[in-house]
Amino acid sequence: MTNHLIILPCHSIWKPGPTLGDSRDEWYLVDFQIEGYDHLSFKQQIQTSLKELAKDPDSYLIISGGETKREAGPISESLSYYLLAAQLCKDPSLLSRISTEVFARDSFENVIFSICRYYELFGQYPEKITIVGFEFKRERFITHHLNEALLFPTSNVVYIGNSPDPKDLNEEQVKEYFEDLQASEYKFAVQHFQKDWYGNNGGLVKKKINRNPFNRFHGYTQSNPKLSRFLSAIHDQSDMQNESIRELLLHMPWII
């Protein structure tokens, strides 16, 4: 029986093509993803997730990301990643241990909705979590989402990160690129999640609304009865305080 959830947060939508993700023309990218050849990092994250899945027979991979881009049509990031993973996977038997989570609009939802999706599949919550993503987002996921917001024991969490590769830049430009990347991560994400653990208000909720052009809404409050009150409390524009929301988790099995 599985007890290990591997989460692969998505960052884009893959357009099926002959290069299997190597060409940036096969991805819906925003400007800041181009300079660092982020699409190659996305592909590497998929391959890393498959390797981690193969290493542990008690693991299960959930690819998380919603229908975020109107220009792509109603295709979820996670489905596009799954289609690429299916072509990259060297062991077809692994595909039976992969599913998608199709509603997440930001990194916190990648985590909590993947946990909810895992419960839908197995009727229990994971004891261990591995996240495969960008290295510069490690603090956001470990410190703020899992530890602070969800009280999930970080001793049972592994984070595997890679980095963009701005290979067209010279050494000094590369240095500036990564300094700007870290500064942007703090400015646009970390400092907001420090104040708004669940992304319910302000700029964080505006981003989520913009990333839901097809107005999709999850049903995890019904499929996860133990989390129903918590999930209702983290709806967009919630007026509940961080600590009051977190108290709704104290009965969950991962709380030590």
C-alpha cells in the first residue's frame, strides 16, 4: 500500500511535438521563462519525478496544475505534463502509479490539492512527501506551505530542486540573473505567503483568479470530509486569520 506522495508542480502547458519538450515552441511560456530556458527544467523535473517513482514501490506521483492559459484552451498543465511523461517513461508499468490534479492555481494549492487528490485515490493521507521543483522555490514549499501552513512534519519531506539555465548569458549576466531570480521569488511570493499563509487575499488571490480563465472549481470539500472545514476556510477572499484556519488542521493524522 502506498504511503509516499510525490508531487510534481507544473509551470506551463506542453504542446505535443516531435522534440518531446526540448523546443520552446512546444510550450506556452511567459517572458521570464524564456531567458532561463525554463522549459528544459520542466522536462528535467518530469524525468526526475519518474526516477523517484521508480525508486520507491510505495510511492505515487501526482502531477498538479490547472487550466491556467486561455490561449491553450481548456487543457490543464497537469494533463500536458502527463502526456509528456508517458512518452518519456521507459517503464510503462510506472504509468499506473501516476495521476493528475487539475485545479491548482498556485504553489500552495499544488501541495494541499495534491494531498486531497491522494486521499481521493487511496482513502488515506501520505506519511511522506517528495516535491520536485525549482531550487529557488524550496523555502516557499518547505518552510511556508508544508511547515507553517499545513503543519506537515518536514522530517518526512524531501525537496528535489533544479535551476534554470540562462546559457546565452555571460558569467556576470548569469550572476545578475540568479540574484534577480531570488529577489523576485521573495518579492512576488515568499513575503506574501509569510503574511497570508493560505493565499486568500491581495496579490496572491488576484494571481489565482487570473490563472483560472475557465472558472473551474474543485470538489475536494466533498471528497475529503476531514478537510472540509479547512478547505472552506481557505476560499478566495476569506476573512479568517491564519492561526484560526490552521487550527482546523489539528485533528489531521500528520499532525504530531
